[in-house]
Amino acid sequence: ALAFLETDSATSMLASLVIWSGDSRVFVLSPIEGLVQISVDDLRTDNDAFDNLTRDAIMSNYASADRSFHLNYSFFSLPLPAIVLAATDGCYQYLPTPMHWEHLLLETMSQAAGMAEWSARLTDALSQVAGDDVSLALVATGWWSFAAMQQEFAERLTHLQETYIDPLIQIRQNGTRAEYHQASRQLWQTYRLLYEWTPEQDNT
């Protein structure tokens, strides 16, 4: 998965060509919408991002030297500032919910003093949960400083913590596994309204 980015300073917009194959993903992370998945997984079923955490679907298309495959692509534009990231499934496939993936990104950002430390904290956090190889590349653009970016995402991190993470922690500590899964799915139904984005997709 990869994204070619071009910034238009006159309009404060970011244009991108996204290309992917398989279940590696491209995301946009912004202070208002939060984390949005731009790519669409190549799966043999209609699993969404939540379903695929517990019922890992077989891929219908992936880059391989042993079989034919295609590359999906789509174009999108969004207002600056924003973060665009490409990641393999090892980054998000071993977390409890898609909400935890965004929370991991923002929590490690909030604890860092700069981009280098954020990278180190992300690496450490992912190494503790991943059961697969992890590759992640991100570009943050439109902020004057790392501190300014942290400040803009502070409210979003609080919202994630209070709306999704803390309630699930309480249920995990005091409820059953079935209750935790049911609550996770219910919260996902709200979260997915902004997380899911359907591009005008094509392939070649």
C-alpha cells in the first residue's frame, strides 16, 4: 500500500493517489474525523475492519510472483492539516478493535517530544502486540510544529479514551468475554460511520 501526495498551498488541500493490493491499508488521520481507512481490503468475503479481527478473511488479490494480481487505485483530496499513513496488517490486526488502532497512534503521539520519539514509541507499542511483521510509513503535513499537531489531536484522543477505550476496559474487568465482544461491536457501529470511506475504486 502506498500513497503519492501533493500539497496545494494555495487551497490548503492535499491531493493523493492511493495504490494497494491485498489487506495492507492506507489511512488518513485528522483531528476532526479521526482515523479513516482509504483503501479497501481485497477479501473473498464482505468482512468489515471489525469482523476481520476475529474472522480473518482469505484475500482475493495480493501481490505475488506465483499468480496474477492487480493493483487497486483511487484518488482523493482532503483539507490540511492531516496525517496520511500506509501500514501492513501487522500494525492493526492484533488489536482488540479498530478504535484501539487509532488510540495507539494518538496515545504514542501525545507521549512523544518529537517525530523521532513518536516513531520509537510506535515501534515499541506495536512490538508488544503484533503477531506478524510490521511496516508503517506516515507523513504529517500542515502543522508548524510537532507540539502544534499534538495540541490539535488532544481533544480527539480524549474523545477516544472516554467514548470507546474506558468503557471497554470496564467491561473487560467486570464482564464476560461475550459481553465485551457485544459492547465492542456496538461501539464499532458508531465509530465506523467516520472510519469507513468508499473511494471511487479502479484497478489495472
